[in-house]
Amino acid sequence: MDVILNGEPKTIKSDSSILDLIQLLDLGDARIAVELNLEIVPRSEHSTIMLKAGDTLEIVHAIGGG
Amino acid sequence: MTNQGSASSLVDSPLVIDGKTYQSRLLVGTGKYKNLDETREAITASGAEIVTVAVRRTNIGQNPGEPNLLDVISPDKYTILPNTAGCYTAKDAVRTCKLARELLGGHNLVKLEVLGDQKTLYPDITETLIAAEELIKDGFKVMVYTTDDPIIAKRLEEMGCVAVMPLGAPIGSGLGIRNPYNIRMILENATVPILVDAGVGTASDATIAMELGCDGVLMNTAIAAAQNPVMMARAMKGAVECGRDAFLAGRMPRKLYASASSPIDGTFF
């Protein structure tokens, strides 16, 4: 199924949790934050929230800035 | 010797933001550095304890092992101040702050900046006020970037912002403190820390901000865009300390005409 990840379409397996996606992206240990359909998903819920086709995700991190 | 120069009167009270005490009055950004090593060295040299970061999309599938800024600037060592740079609406700024809070494990101190246009990067005050209200209601501790308008600065303070940060000049311009009289007016009315944010170009600009009585200075480009950022970071550390001391010492009054430093009495000619 397809989701929109950071503005780009991404094909993932059905029955994927947010954690599955994070691990697929090799971001398992990274300091990131996840937003699903404009709602923050707390880290504690990454493994329990399942993705649906058409979901929009943002995965962000901290970078240099003033 | 008078008591005025005694050691006890040479002690400053620390900067307090949202109940937390800081020894350094210099806050620095982490943007525009050549690499993370330079970032780390410059920030160490600056002595800053509060460090700003931006929140952006993670690179997907590119350089998975890439070092992360927060591995270099550890939240255990520094107070991380996520910003809302690049936001032109209250909605985007609030969304960014919520992501930052999640990213930093519930840390709720943020630097709110809502910009008006790309050319000036001047704050959009209408949107800033809306965002500040919403963030404060949601439990955020807001350090707010604003214009040097004393009325707006006071309003932001009254809303509950934990620090008000008027610009000295446009972001990244290096033009220095363009309206010291407005900064003074803001300081006169303030009961929360006032920090000059943006506009500092070189060490003397930071000193001027502190001599006016500001509680601190926040800068990024002045250090990162120097030919030698690490040395400029050290210069800024000294400049902020010097300006603070000069403010506390209380400068002599300005006079139009001369006043001899050597006594007239006892001249033999």
C-alpha cells in the first residue's frame, strides 16, 4: 500500500505499524519525531499504531538552525 | 579603597529563564556551519548553555548512518531551544513546536518566530501573537522573537512568554543594534528576560546590546559566517561578558567638553 512520507509517495507492506516503517528506514535509534495525518504520535505508540493506505506521515529531526 | 570595588560587588546574578539558571548570557544557533565538528567547537568556545536548533524532515534513505546534531550538541549538556524558523503562519509554528516537543522527549521551551517575508525575515506580529497564545495555552514555555516595538514586547510578556527577544537588525544581516533607544524602552518596562536576537555582526554589537542592559544575546550567523567561527565564538563570549560588566558598573555620564584626568592643583608652571 502507498503512504505519503515526508511529501513523497512510499510503498510499504500492509499491516505495518509506525515502528515497522521507522525500522524499515533504518531510523530505529535516531532522535526523530513522527506526525501522522497532522497529529503527533508519541514514541510510546509507534509500535501500536497501524498505518493505512493514503496516510500522510512526517518524520522530522533536529538540524542546525538559529 | 572604597567598598565599590570590593570582590562582593563584582558578582553578577545569573540569567534565569523559566526558573532555570544560566551562567552564560550568550545563546547561540547551530546553523550555517561547515560541518558538525565546527559546530561543536564553536559552541564550546562560545560558552553558551542554550543552543537553538531547527526542526526539518529527516532524509529518507540517504546517509542512514549520518551523525545527528543532537549527538554532537547533547540535550544532557545543553538546553536545546528548538526554533520555528521558516514558519510564516501561526499554524505552522505551533505544529513545529509540537513536533519539537515530541522530538525532545517533552521538553517544552521553544523559540517562537513567525516570519513576514523572505526578503526581510521580519517577524509577522499578528501571527506571532496568535501562535504565542496557542502555545502558552498548550503548556509551552515561549521565548519569542519580535520586532523592537516596546508595546508589542510588553504585550508578549503579559501573555506569558518567558523571554522576549527583539531583533537588533534583520536576521543574518550583521547590521548591529539599529535602534538602541527602542531596546532601552523595552528593557525599562520588562519583568521577563529581554534578549537581543538577530542583527549582531561582530563582538562590539554584542557588547552594545549588553551595555544597554539586555539580559542576553542570541546569535548564529555572526559566529558561523566569520572567517574563523571558533575564534569569533570566543570573541562573542568575551564581548557579552564585557558588556554585561560595563552595564552593571554603570558608565560615566557623557559630556560635551573635556574634563582633565590629572589634577590642576600642584602644578609648578
